[in-house]
Amino acid sequence: MIPTSYYLVLSAILFGLGVVAFIFKRNVITIFMSIELMLNAVNLAFVAFSRALGQLDGQVFVLFVIVVAAAEAAVGLGIVILIARNRQSLNVERVDLLKL
Amino acid sequence: MTSFLYANAFLIITLVKIVLMLVILLTVNAYLTWFERKLVAHIQSRWGPHRVGPHGLLQPLADGAKFLLKEDPTPAGVDRFVYFLAPLLSLGLAMTSIAIIPFGPDPLPWLILGQKVYLGIADLNIGILGLFAITALGVYGIALAGWSSNSKYPLMGGLRSSAQMISYELAMTMSVVGVLLTAGSFSLRDIIDAQKNAHGIFGWQGIFSWSIFAGPLPQILGFFCFYVAAIAETNRAPFDLPEAESELVAGFHTEYASFKFAMFFIAEYTSMITVSCLCSILFFGGWLSPFPPSWTFTFYLPSLILIPSGLWVIWDGLRYETIWGRLILPGIGAALVAIGAALILLPALNNFIQGPFWLLSKIFVFLFVYVWMRGTLPRFRYDQLMSFGWKLLLPVSLVNVVLTAGAILWRGY
Amino acid sequence: MNAPLLVFFVLAALAVGGAVNLILQKHPIHSALSLIVVMVSLAGLYLLMGAEFVAAVQIIVYGGAIMVLFVFVIMLLNAGIEEHTNFSKLAGFAGIPLALAVTGFIAAAVARSNDAVLSVSQTGAVAPTKELSTLLFREFVYPFELTSFLILIAILGAIVLAQREHS
């Protein structure tokens, strides 16, 4: 009914949009969200291939990707909170020196 | 025209079921508010609403009219899109969760448009997991409402309330795992069927085959964890600090006026109903009767309850003080008697109505306990609430999972 | 144009629309809401492919926990509208066409490929959760335990990072 290539093209488009958001946005939280968007695009590709090949390994890997994304978001947002506290700004262009 | 109907029969029947379910749900919500006010009032030794219609039965109509006609101001400085989105999100998600709940085992005795019509809009393979997904998204309604109001009390109330909701969500989902291990499926119909085939103590059936009394391990711990966590999840007493009047003005819905407040209100009562449905389905056998299936004389119990209560309503109505009461109440009583008599005279309908009758009575019992707790128990303080959720409920639900798994292995299920 | 294809296009349009909105919005909370829309539509796509457990986990974990974390942090840090700085016009001129070109190359390569895998149609058959869990707890039990350890480390890290200094 729906060929796998449709899902892969959608995954590529979402990944590209994630890269664009990563490059162009200046708020560090929005950059984090673009990383999550890229991970989601990759998850879509995994599930599409898992269905196409008839194996469930792709879906198991999707679960692992989700778990790793959760851990990364937790620690990353902790770092973001520290940056905001120390530099009073969430703009990545102001966080370009190691010294305050 | 008819061929179009028959070709898309499934879609049309589902749409009709959705509309019917929404209408029934809104009516039940309205009369649940009446029930709560009357019950809390009687617990506090006073009468509840009793002026607006016989026994205050038209009070929900008056409340609805008030919500529709009151002024709906939008405070300055709010984030307009999020301010308008939050109550919609809350209400929409709360209403969606009713779609997953099955209300009866058998399809309707008649075929409609050539299809068997089951009582339940969607029976998902991942039934209970889908319900948890919808509950997980419900946190956003409250967090966004608190934040977008651009005011400190709603922000504090919204953050506290959503932190409470995500803490108790974990305990709620873990406490259900025992039932899932026993039933072997996520689907709610399969969970009830597993309880139908279980045998309790001494092989007795009926009430002793429900999840809470039977199976490899009676799920008493799981039930208490689930019920307490679900009450905290729905922000009801005694866990309602984030929206208590004396603490935070009105919490996250301070800045919301008539209709948007009504949407939060309806969302809260609908999630109460959903939690009661879940408790009765997961732990108390759903639509299974407490009597063993071989005691078919208990099939007359619905009529036995309806007819005397209908006669009592007629008798009470004829002595009522206002003229409206003397007209409406006997009408309601006569309707109840007529339904009870119809059930005795039509055995096919009686057999069909057994399942939904028991499920609805169990839901009613849980709603009664919900309202009873609101009228009786004092509130938790916020830090007590959080430590209760993380330090007591979550470990207890994990212990329940381990014990159930151990019992399954040991007893060889 | 049958029903599954229509549903696919609707969900795909929602996902792409959400992603574009994430880029176009100035306030991070609106970007977060757009990302939630993307995740829910992706969960719908997983359901369309029959991966129902993954769809439920996506909504519960991604949509109900990770994004809630993002929304909390945005609220607590009081993140405001992005300020307009004059840096990096080069990124604007060279970046967007490059990103579009990369995406276009990948999409074209996928769409033109003759590989048999790519034209296997996604049937509506449902992936049973039981087999998924058997796979997870037998072949993949070692990575599973490692991820639980990873979550523990992440929890400890987040707590240590977010503590205030006791000076």
C-alpha cells in the first residue's frame, strides 16, 4: 500500500529540517530540540526498515534510541540550566569563551 | 444512498458512537457535579443544591448557563495561543481516553447496517498503554495553563501540579504491571476475559475470580497503589493542593474565566470517570458479576433494583413541595419502573444488559469513594505529597511487580 | 488514493509542518509545542506501520516525559523571545540552499533506487508486542541492562548539575 521509500523520504526531510534548525536557531534550548527532531527522523527510518525487512530488531533499536535521547536530554538540560545561571543568557553566541 | 451507508458502515457507526459517547459523557459529567455537591453537603450536615428543580436536579443546567453567559476576560500579557490552547488540550485529551474503554462484552442484539456493534469505540491491542499515553499528554494542559497566565500564582500552581502528575504517573503505570503479567495482554477486553477464566480460592468463581482476589497473586497492593496514584494524577482531594482555594487562589486556572474554566472542570471530572472505569476493569472484573456465572437467577438483580427505587422516587415525588417536583419526580420514577419491567419481559435484552449494569455500578461505587474522600480527608502538604509518591508508592508498586512475577513463576501459570 | 495513503499524507504534512514551525517560531515554548506535534504525528505513522508498542512508547516517553522536561526548563528559565543579532549572514546565504540540497540528494537517491527493499509495501499487519519483548529480553538483554545503568548515571548527573552551590 505505502512503499517504504515514502517513509524514508519523509525521514530525510525531517532530518534536513532538524539540521537547518540546529544551524540557524540561537537559543540553546531550541538547538537541543532540533537534536531531538533529528533523532526522531532516524527512528522513523528504523521502524520503516524493520517493517520492510520483516524483523523486529529495528523496533528494539528504536526503544534504545528513545532511552538514550531521554538520558541525553536530562543531562543536557542540566547543563543548560547551569549555563543560564552563570551567564544569564540562553543565546549560544554569547557562550563562546571558556572564561566568563 | 443505502449502498453508500453499507459500504462505509464501520466509519458511520464509529462516528455515531463518538457523538453518542460525547453526549452521554457530558451529561454524566454534569450530574456527577450534582452528585458531588449533594454528597459532600450531606457529609457536612447540610443540604446541597435543592432549590433549582426537585432535589436540585436542574442545578447542572443552571451552572452550564452561568458558564456560557458569564464574561470571559483575557488578561493582559498572556501568550494568546498557548492561553487558548491549554483548556482545549486538557478537555480533548480527557475526552479521548473514554474511547478506549469497553463497556460491555457482547455486541448489541441487533445488527446495525450489517455490522455487529460492540459497546466501546476502539478496542486497541495496546489498550491500557494507549490510555497511559493520553494521560501522559494531559500534563501539558496544566503546565501550559499555569505558564501562559502571566501571573505568579498560576505559574506556581501549574508547575506544582504538573510535577505532581508526572511523579504519580510512574507509580500508576508500574502498579498495573501485575495485572498485565497475569492477563498477558494490554487489551482491556483480554484483561477482563482473563479474570473471567481465573479461579479464586477453592476454585470459586464470581467475585473471587477478580484480579484483586485471584490469579497468581491477589493484586491488593497493586490496587491501592493504582487508586492512590490515580487520585493524585487527577488532582483530586486529598492531593489537590495545586488547585486549593486557600493556598494558591485557584492554582493553575486562576486566570481562566467562565467557559475555559468550565473546560478544565469537565476535563477533571472526565478523568475521574476514566480512572473509575480503569479501576473496575483492571482490578474488579469489569463487566463480570460478583456472583458465579451458574447462578442465572441473579440476572434479575437490575430489575430488582430498578423497580423498587422507581416506586420510591414516585412516592417521594408525589409528596414534594413544589409543583415541578410533583410532576418531574414521578415521571423519572415511572421511567425507572418501566425499564425494570422491560428487562423482566425481554430476556434477550436482560442478558445483554448484565455486563454494562455491573460495570456501571462498579464505576458508581468508585466515584462515590472519590467524592467521599473529598468530603472527609484533609489535604497533603506539597512536600509530603512528593515524598509519598516517590518514596512510598513507587517502591511499593515495584515490589508488587516483583512479587507478582515471582508468584507466576512459582505457581507455574 | 486509498485510506492509508491519505492518512499517511495527512500525518506526514503535520510532521513536516511542525518541523518547519519549529524553525519559524521565535519563542522557544512555541517551538516546543511544534515539536510535540511532530512527535505525536510520528507516533501516528508508527501506528500506520503496525508498530503499536513503539507508538505508545514514543508518546509516553518522548511526548509525555522528555518534552515535559523541555517545557519545564523553558518555563523555569523564563526563556524569552530570541534576540536578533547580526551575526552569520553567511549561514543564511549558504546554509539553507546547502541543507535543502543535502535533503534533496538523500530523498532523490531513495526515490530512484531500484533496491527491492525500498518497494516492499508497508502492510497493515501489526507487530506483536510479545515477540518484541522476547527479542528485547533474550537477544538484547545486555544492551537493555546497559541502558538502565545509563539512565541511572543520567539521573545522578542531572541531580549533581542542577544543585545550587553550598558555599
